[in-house]
Amino acid sequence: TKALEKHPLVQTVYKIECAPNEPEFFRAHGNQMLNQWRPPTLESVPGTFPSIRRVVDYLTMSDGTHDPEGARWLLHWMAAKVQNPGHTRLTAPVFHGTPGSGKNTLLRPFMESLGMSNCATVKQKDLESDFNAHFVNRLFVFADDCVPAGSLRSLSEQLKTYITGDTVFMNAKGVKQLEITNRAAWLFTSNNENPLIVEKDDRRYTVFSNKLAITPEWRAFCRSLWVTGQPNTPTEKFWGEMRAFKHYLEHLQVDWDFIDLPYANVARAEIIEANLDSRDSFVREVDAVGFSAIAASAGVYVPPEQAKHDNGYLFSYMYRVYQKWSEHSGYKPVSKKFLGMKLRRVWERKETPSVVYFPPDKPHTVPVNERARESIARA
């Protein structure tokens, strides 16, 4: 069947699907469908799964603090997918933390519950490739250790489509592009400080970040679930827990309202903070401590008699300060035009034919650092 699915003639005559509980060949919407879905082989058996639950609780901790609601969100998200395997999930969990924390250990029972052949594991190079046929037509995609900072912006829009789109385009070598039904749920893991672009109004990502150092005891516990010398082979005890976990997910009464939105926690707020546009961060800091304080901390001397006006500060001086502030804060500054567009949206301004002024300084002060003193002395 695998060879048949890959044959160019078959992919031209048939539309490809991964439709749970449908036969291998069926008709839908006037098209002959070739179904890649295979029934899961893992048996569902009532029981307990203490090791799996321990991993869930560990991964959803917030740097050492147990978060019961975070664990509940993740379990309900998994149950929703197992109970409705052909539906996308409009939110995607992101596990952000230390290697060896047990992320792969949790995902094995979840993928077995959906059927391993109905799931795909991808790396960074897969997301950057033009060809996606090996993962886009699956029920679940595990994006392992994605994505490095250099690719965040370029991949952000593509990931939006993969996570929330009703349809996606499947690209295979030597075969014309096919539009297929999107049935995939996504989950990301990353050890990078800034794993994904999560914007302020984002509705796609729930972030779990447990960056505790891995102890020898935790490492030994995770290893105990796998056959010695065979890291991809579960022990009999672990198989038993996986069967019980599948039964639990199949019968859990899902709180749909809870999982339809990302889970709001400290980890998610920190990622949003890390992805603020340089202009957003600059405006927020000026609002918090005042423009003169920002100028001093950036080491820029702004002569009061030239920069300050009854209506505010001259934009030309504000841009100089913004450039230095960006340099010291690790941002790449935008052009004067784009900074001006932002400031016009957030601050009241006064204009003359040749000059733009922004708000008067706030009555906040911060100590002038040595860099600022040197700048003032040189001036």
C-alpha cells in the first residue's frame, strides 16, 4: 500500500486523505479518495498510569511549582484529539525546557493512541523544506526541537496555516500540488530560549516551560520506562500504562471551552514578552520611566533646550535615543519612518509644518549610569 500511495499515477487519479474510520478507498465530494489512515494497534484497557501522570505533572510545572490547571489543560487537549482524531486542534502546545525532561516519553503513549502510522515527527529541516508530503497528511505532527531564532519570522505564517487552516497543500517530489483536508494537531518542543513567535493576541500556542535542571533521579525514572539498551522499546509496565492512558483519554469528559483558548500562564507571558516588536518595547519603557531616563540609560545626551518643547520631545532626538536603546537592548532598530508610524498610533502628538513633537516627559527618574555621564561630559 505504501508503494501504491507514492506512485505518481495514483496521486493524480486519487485525492489523498487521512480520514479516521473510513475504508482504504472511498468517494467524497465527487472525488475518489485514497485513505492513508490506519487503525491504532494499541489496545484500550481500564487501569492506572502513575508514571505517565508523573511526566504530565512534571512537564507542566512552572520552574518547580506544580500547576494543576496546566496539567488539566494538556490532558483535555489530548483527549479531544483522541476522541475526535479527524479534527484539527486550533491550539498547539509548546514544551520549552531542558533536554531529558520527558517530552518524548509523554508523546509515545499519545501517538500510540492515535496510531503511530497516523503521526509524524519532523525536525527543523522538514519545516523549511518545499516538500511536506511525509507529514502534512497526518492526524498529529510532533515538531521536535523547533525552531531556532533565525527562522522564527519566516516560519510563523506557514505554521499558522498548518495549525488552523481548514485545508493545506501537500507537496511531493515529482507530483503536482494537492489541496487536502487539514486534520493534523501539532505539538512543538524546543530547547531554545525563544522557541516560537507568540504575539499578544495569539490564539494558537499554549506554552509549558519547566527549565529545572534534570536530576539523576529524574533521568533514571525516565529511563526505567524503556528496555535497557533499546531506548525506543517500552517496558511491559510502560505498555500497560499506555493502554490505561488511552482508555482514560477516550472516556474523559472534555472541557471544550477550556481548551479552545490557549492556557494563560507565566511561561506563555514570557514568550510573548520576548517577541515584542522593538517599537512596542520602546514605547512601554518610555511610558514606564520617561524619555529622559531612557536617554540617560542608553548613553545619549539630549540637550533640553534643543530637544524639549512645550509640546514634547522632537522626534529626531527620540529616534536617536531609540537607535541606541535598540542596540543596548538587543533589537534591530526599524527605520525612522516606521518608528514614527508607531508613535503616531500610540501617543498624542503636536505637529508644525517641519517638526513633530511627542509627549512631555513623565516625572520618573532613574540614576544616570556611567555611560550617560561620559556622553554628557563629552557634550
